[in-house]
Amino acid sequence: MRMPLVAGNWKMNTTLNEAIALVKKMRPGLDQIEGVEKVICPPFISLAPIKELLKGSSIKLGAQNMYFEEKGAYTGEISPLMLAELCQFVIVGHSERRHYFKETGEIIEKKVKAALKFGLKPILCIGETLEENEAGKTEEVLAKQLSSAGINYAGGLVLAYEPVWAIGTGRAASSRQANETIAFIRQFVSKQSGKETAQGVRILYGGSVTADNIAEFINQPEIDGALVGGASIKADEFISIVKQASDIKRVR
Ligand code: 13P
């Protein structure tokens, strides 16, 4: 049984004060929900204070990005060594990083390996653009994004299928479509790392997930949870998303 996971990617939202207020608002509701792994990914500068706030909570912390070197002259960057003191997860290869910050497959592969080396669980994001989707190239694109050699799927890595056209657009993929694509991703992992490993890897759906559509996604057999953007910085909505995931698929 794969433990469902719901992660909130706050992106570049919330000042420190706002982040603290949001966590205080979310914590009681989220702490009551069992059988689902709950992760929030606030901006870097809020990680340390939120870690303190979450003492004794079942909510886990993730970062939204990191550099792949351990330390050194890389002005402005944050390393896996630094993050390992603060959080358990790190989002890697988000389409916004690939697009705005020109992160290549090579960079992303290095980040995944560095995260695993320092005991962080990468949430590796993959997904096709609208043009690629319309050209029928979805599987080809995903295979390319996944085929970075040497990714160890057995080390706690989580995958997130986030079609670029569904991110922040209010136009989510259909749950059937997402399930089929995630089945393809699992098959691909199976070919690379064996069936047993593939059955253990959690694969999330992301892109315009809300409290109104989460149930459809989580009801699909291949979908192990969600990576939520906009709806994850609304306390009541995020709690509702996690609660529905638990009601449908919690692991006891
Ligand atoms: P939205 O939920 O705002 O569409 O964002 C999805 C996302 O990019 C999560 O990483």
C-alpha cells in the first residue's frame, strides 16, 4: 500500500508573517487527519521558523528548490546540506523552474541525486506543454524527462505529473487522462527499475487541484495524491483537500 501524499507548493507567496499565520490556521485541522502524508512547501526564508512552529505536528516540510552543490561560492543558492536540517522533502524540476530559470534535464538530475544523497525526498515534477500535448507527444516528453540516467526510484523519490497547461489555469486534466498518464509513468519506472520498485513509487497529480476536484483524482487507482499550488495557500481549502484524500485512500 502506498501512503497517499498531499503537498502544498506555496510558490513565491507569503511573507514570513503571512506564512506563520497560515501555518497557525492550518495546523489544527491538518493534524487531525490521518493516513495521508501532509507536506507544505513555503518559501525558503520561512522554513526555519515554520519548523519550530510545527514541533509535535504530523505536518512535514519541503523546500521548493535547491542547488546541487553541498557548499561553496554559489551566491544566493541554498544547498541540500542546509535543507536537510530543516525539511524532509524538496520539489525538483518544477515546470516554472524549467521554463523561467532554464533548468535543464542535466541540472535536474544532479539536483535529484544531491537531494537523495542528503536524505531529502525529491518531489520530481514532470509534464508536457500544451503544444506537446496537442501534438500527441506527451509520452515522448515524459519519457525524456524521466530517462535522466541513474535516478534511483527506490530511495524515497516522489514523482509529480504536472501538465504545464493545467498549472494555474483552472483547467485541470481529466482524472481519467491523468490516471492513464500516471499509469504510463509507472510502467516507464518499472522498465527502468523493476516492477516492485515501480509499485512503491508515489506518483502525484498536479495542476489546478481544488477542494472540488480532488476526490475525482484520488479515486483513480494510479494517483497517489496531489501537488497543490494556488489552493494550498487557502487554509480551509487545503485542509478539505487533505481530508478528502484521507477519506478516500488513507492507509491505516
Ligand atoms: P496550481 O494548483 O496553482 O495549478 O499549481 C500547481 C503546481 O504547479 C503545483 O506545483
